[in-house]
Amino acid sequence: MGKNKKVMHSKKEEKQAKRVFLIVVIVLIILCLFLLIGSSFFA
């Protein structure tokens, strides 16, 4: 019983970690786009 609960918990943590990773990647892409757009405007 206790072992099964631990497995479920790690699955939930893994899902949350993947979501956080996706958010970080998206934020980095948006920052890159802003830098590209900004540099083309100020160039």
C-alpha cells in the first residue's frame, strides 16, 4: 500500500516537472523573439 502511494506521488511530481520545463522553454522562446524584434527595431 505504502509503495503504491509513493509511485503515484512520483508520477505526479514528474508531470509537474514536465509542465515547469515546458513553461521555462516557452518563456525562453518568447524572450528570444522579443530580443530579435527589439534589435530589428533599434537597428
